[in-house]
Amino acid sequence: MFDRFGVSPSLSCGLIATTLTAMQRRQFLLAASSSSALGALPAFAAAPTLRAAARDAWLYGLPLIEMAGARAETLKATAPNTLRRGRELTTLAAQFVTTPNNDTLYARAWVDLAEGPVTVTLPASGTRYLSVALMDMYSNNFAVLGTRTTGPDGGVFTLVGPGDRAAAGPSVVRSPTRWVWLLARTLVDGAPDLAAANAVQDALHLRGPACPVPAASAGRNAPWAEYFAAVHALMRENPPPATDLAWLRAFAPLGLLPPGPFDPSRFTADEAAQIEAGVADAKGGLRSARAGRVADGWSYPKATLGAFGQDYVYRAQVAVGGLAALPPEEAMYLRAVTPQGSPLFDGAVGHRLHFPAGSLPPVDSFWSLTMYEATPEGQFFFTPNPIDRYAIGDRTPGLVRGADGSLDVWLTREDPGEGRRANWLPAPAAKRFSVILRAYLPQPELLTGAYRMPALRPITAG
């Protein structure tokens, strides 16, 4: 069924065939905002052409495709409704999603609510940071349980599907979609703390009915017919919300919306070329789009990060470059950018991050700075380095402060020398690098922008 628009399937054609007034307004707004939302994408006519429909549909479906890819990877070794716990911090050899952190243990599960509720038991974590993010198939965090929201004492929660008639209450969490990605993060305060962190994570439990593993889905680089067929299937499995209907109407020329079948064979060669052009527009615009605001050499996230609402372009960007990002109130993710606005720095040039005394990131939990090398597709992963250090932060042992209480972090390919080695965050040996500052449980001045990170500065000779 596809009734979450608030209409029956028999009425869907009538809804899609409504007058173009709303569509014209939406297309005008999209074109007007293209310089900030989609880079240099061309502005199309108000009518939803095949090219425009393919562009919009590709962007809308991208989180579904990326989530399905993450689901397939996990379910290779773990059944649905089964928790898979990481026993060690994520390292170069154990990365499973773009932009991982090296601060917390991960536990993950793919939850299928088709057969009924699933119970999530959170342990008492005390002062240790713990979060259990619950994401729908459109990559939105519809709930984050743990330190900030449910407190340090743990609890038992019932996760129910969108059509479940279970009683409401403070311990019932309703998912907007049948499938849910559960991703738990448990802070590790250095190697000596690993056993205690594992004990907390071991007390995190998931109980639910046995469910089959779904078929694998096409990836983001699949031919357009395979890509849209996969999006169509995923939308049937996880119907979108009624609040997406204005955007979804733009897909009418593709015949993409359920309940009807998606039939790529009905398009002529010329129409297929238009669809391919629309997909190319979407990919090109996504690469050049700007997300969030930039201040003093850092890109700050939008308020919609992790719970995107109708910000579909931003949602697509994050699906590729930061899938499973938490909302800002849970964690602020700041990415350093060059003076030209690029998130990629020349690794051949050493850089210094200088925190004056008393100006470290204001957090109620912890902060860390993580080094990544970039893939050609815009994803980010840990980089090999001689000291196996992927992040540096407020829990890094042995950091050396200046006589005035300031802190310098050195981002270089080569060993920066005896006086700087303790504060060294190694850069990739050959590739360009990107760095992300994570601030967990940010204080109000970081959320509001009153606090600004200092910019990375090139290290000059002498």
C-alpha cells in the first residue's frame, strides 16, 4: 500500500494530475535557489519535464539508495532485528560508513517492524556519553535515545512501525518507516577505558521477531533504469510521508510513484536521453552545492542536519558525505574549508590549528578533530599513517599546551618534530585531506554561532 499521503491508490492519479499552480511555484523556488542549493544547475521550465523530474527524483531517492546499501552491508553478517556490537574503536581496517569517528564504539542493527514491535533496552551509562540513533529509511533521525534525551539511567523502549496500533506512551517510539537503522555510540575514554565501555555496550539489547533479509538494491552509480527501479521498490517498502507530496508530484512524468509499476521500457530513446541528462544535472549539482554556513574557515551544519524535513538537496549531500549524521543538538559537525571554500586541503602543505587559552570547543561531553582522505565520489575515510592516529581531541593523552594555556594541533604529512609530535594529526601521504570537528552535546554558544572555531593556517617556513 501507498496510503501515507492520506489518499487511496485509486485517487493517486487524480492528485498527481492537479493544476500546475503549486508545481510552478515549487519549480520557480528551486530555480531561484539553485545558486545556493544546487550549484550551477540550469533552471528549467515550470512544467515538470522529464529532465527536471529525473533530476528531482534522483536527489530524492539517493538517501534510500545509500541506506539500502548500508543495510545490505550489515545484513551480510547479521540478521534483521539483531544487534551487532563493535568491540574496538573504528580504525582504518574496520570502516563501514563514510566519515566514521574514532571516539566511540559503534553498535548497529537493521530493524524490520513489519512483523511487530521491537524492544530496545538501554543500559545505565552514568556520566559516559551514550546515544542510540534511530533513523528511518530516508536517513532522518526520528529519535535519539541516550544521555541527552532519556538520561543516564537507561530504560526499556518499544519501537513500533508506522501502522502499528500499539498504545502510545513515553516508552513507545513510532518509526515513520518499516525499516529502521539503529546506530549506537558509546564513548571510550582512551585504551584503559575500553573494557568498561564494552561492558556498557554489552548491556544494550534488542529483542524482536525474526525477519527475512531483503534483496540487494542498486547503487548510486547504477544505470538510470536500475536506479529508479530500486528507488521505486524502496518507496513501496517504505512509503514517504504526506509532507513530501509537493515534491513527489514532480516525479509524475517518470511514472515512479507507487502503487503502479515503474516501467523504463515505455520511454523512447529521446526521452531516455532526457532522463540521463537530468541524472547528470543532479550529480553535478550535488558535487558543487554548498551546505550550511561558512565562518572563519569552517563550514557549520544546517539546523536540519539529521532531521531534514523538506531539505532534500541537503539530505542527498549528507547521504553521500556523512550518512548517519546526528542532529546538531546531539553533535555538531564542523568541516574545515580552504579560503576558496573547498573542504579539501593540499596535503603537501602543513597546517596548524591554534586554540588560544580558554577557547576550546564548548561541549557538555567531548570534542575531537578527525583526519580523512577523500574518495573521488566525495566520501571520506581514515588515512593510513605511521602512528595510527585518526583523531585528536580533549581526551587524547599527552597533549602539550603552550605556556599561556593555548593548544596547537599540527596537521602534516611528515613528523612535525620533537616539540610538536604529541599534538600531531597525520595527513594523507599522497592525497588531499579533509578534517571534521565533532562536538558532542554542544553548549548553546556553539549551537547559536556565538563560538567560532579558529581557522586552519598554513605552516610557513621558520
